[in-house]
Amino acid sequence: MSGFIQGESRTQTTLLPDCLDDFIDEDNPARVIDVFVDRLRLDELGFKVVPADTGRPGYHPATMLKLYIYGYLSRIPSSRRLEREARRNVELMWLLGRLSPDFKTIADFRKDNGKAIRRVCREFVELCRRLDLFCGDVVAIDGSKFKAVNHYDKNFSSTKVKRRLEQLESSIKHYFKELESADRADAQVPEQRKAHLKEKIKAVEQEMARVNRIGEQLAESSETQVSLTDPDARSMRTKSKSSGIVGYNVQTAVDAENHLIVAHDVTNTGSDRSQLSRMAQQAKDAMGKEKLTALADRGYYKSEEILACEQADITPYVPKSQTSGPQSKGLFGKRDFIYIAKDDEYLCPAGKRAIRRTKTSVRDEIIYRYWSSACGECPIKSQCTTGKERRISRWEHEDILDGMQQRLDKTPEVMTTRRATVEHPYGTLKSWMGATHFTMKTLERVSTEMSLHVLAYNIKRVLKILGVQPLLEGMNG
């Protein structure tokens, strides 16, 4: 190997040991983790910082928290892998003071301190606010489905139970027919074949009994689904029409200026319809804004949610879902009728006026109905309705929906901003998490796991924006 750079001999001893601090340069992210955790009031966040009077001493929560934050920053969420890293990774040796907890202690810390860990994630968002990283007042809100530790075959609904039982009944009929044929041709069929068929029949009967028990459990509960591995996971539809996912719906609100996740939540409800005002309010509080603009896709369009945003000084931008029944039949849709506010009337496509006729209450909402007396003689009635007259419904607060649509018509580019802001963090997080996504079970523990991923994402993002030294100065200031 002459002519190449030579390494030191493995058996060479040194007079003085190396200093660990010399191995960690000034711009190492481990220094950010160290300062950030040391500045936290861990007792106020919910960590146990007072050791027990008896028993073996435990690890300080600051030590364990540093280990987990480093692990998620380095895409090492596994407690067993963190145990190995603590014994061989120089950065972790420096960060933990050469401590190396075993995997069970590491896993128990994450399991037992879920609420406190989630508060740590919010503390970093608060730090970002103090560093003036939320200089804008626009957030993009979206939801994405993440896989749970629950195979699709171990999730059941009443429909799935029924379909599974039909498949099993078909299978057992097939095996019985084969067994009858084998009995008729007794001399030509080996005994091993008959024994194999009987084992198949027994296995199918056992599976039918198991599925029937699941069906009974589902009938006795108030839930529409039951998951056998992770009881809180639910089957959800995805954008792909041919497949679904058993998992959780992760909601995020992302700052449009610096693309930081300012608020997040994990739910096992597949629909985004009722999430807009809650996520927007969380983002508004986290950013410390008096007014906020919230961008979301059409999956969030719900009149009550939009009204709640307006009442909370949040300006929503949500495209309207095209769910008009007449329009789906090729008839004129509601958007073809122009509302004339000063007269409280609608102008129909034929140029006639539809006036307000009735007032009704539907689910505690006031709905007005409009129609024209000229529908019977209208030459284009066949393009408008199949009934006696075309009736138009109007919600008492529909002026808010009209105002939002006018804002969208004037600034259609905000939907491009929404997509470029909120969808990239999801792609990054799923890439870090790998094919399995979550590794923990139950909604509370999955929420803790998601908070650690979001915290790691935000730390990396701030390091990209500011750099290590400015961030350290900001935390020390």
C-alpha cells in the first residue's frame, strides 16, 4: 500500500486520550440538539426530573430526549438501532456523555412520555416564532394517509366480514365436492390426498368461526371497523381508486413563507371535511397571528368550517366541491344561476327571476328556497329540471361562500402555492419513514411518533434556513 495515505495501527496506544469535543465540529447539528434540550423546562413539559428515593437510578429525561431527537434526525427511529448507535456513534457519545441505555429503556421512554414529547415539538415551533421565522400570515393545510402496523387482511368492516364468509363458504363447498369425488374413486385416490382435503376443510371451518367472532365483536361495538393488530387504525380511501390503506390521517398546517410545519395532528378519520377550522386555529395560535390566511384543497370544503374560520379572523381559500345533482345529470348547475344581492333574487339562465319563497331549518341551519313562476312556459326547461319548477337553495351565510369564491377567482394562483407548500413535507416525511411508516400502535403513541418526525423535519428546515451558528445564537439569546 505504499504511495497511499497510511492509517494508524489499531494496536497503537496514545499517551493522552482524545477529547470527544474535538470530533464534533462547530457546525454539527448535534450541538443544536444539545442546546435546545438543555434550554427546555422539562418538568413543566411533563417529564419526571426528580429521581426516585429508592431503586436503581435511571437516566435523566434530557439524555433520552437528546437520543430520540438525534435518532429521528438521522432516520433511526428503532430503539434497538439507537442502542447500537449509542455504543459506536461518536456524535451520540458526545451528546449523551458516553451513556448507552438498553433498547427497552429507550422504547419505554417514548412510550411513557408521549404527551411531554408532543409538547417538545410545540416548543420548537414557539422557538421558530421567537426567531421571526413566521414573517408571513399564510398557511397551507392538507391531510395524508400514513400506514399503521396493521395489515389490510387484519382489518374488518361488516361488509368485509360478509364478503370473507362468502369466500370461505365457497371454498368449503369446493373441498367437500373434491372429497366426495375422492370417496367415489376410492381405489385411485391415495389416502394422503383424502387426509389433506380433511385438513383443508377443518382449517376453513376454524377460519369461519374466527371471522364470525369478529363479526359479533363488530356488531356489539359502536365502531364501523375493527383492526386486530392496531385497534385504533382504520381503513381509508386514498387517491388511487383501486386501493386503500389501513392507517391514520395526518393533518398538517405549513407556513407558506419558510415551509415549516406549524401545527399537526393525527386522526383515524379518513375524511378531511371537518378539519379546516381546527387546524387553522392551531396554526394561528402557534404563529401568534391576529389574522391568518388558510389555503386548502376541495376536500376541506364544508360550509360550517368556512364560517368558523371567518368568525375566528381566518380567511379561507377552499375550492368548491362539484356535487350538484342536476349538473351531474347534464342539467344547469347552481353556478349557472346568478344571485342578485340587492333584490335577494336569482337570475336563471333563461333571464327570469327566481324569488325567495320558503324558509326551512335543516340540521340547525337556515335554508332559503327560490323559484320562478315562469318555469312551466320556459323554452329551456328540459335543460334545467325534470320537475314542475327549478328550486334553488341558499344557506343563510352563503354570502361568505360567495365571497370566498370571488377571492379564488381573482387569485387562482393560491392553489399552486398551496400545492407547492404543503405536499412537499409529506413526501419528505414518508421518504424518511420508509415503506412501513409508523412503527408504534394506538392513536396516542402514533401521535407521539409523528411529533418526533415533525420535530426532526422542522429542525432540519431551520438549519437549512439559518445555519447552525445563527440558530445556536438565537437559542442562547
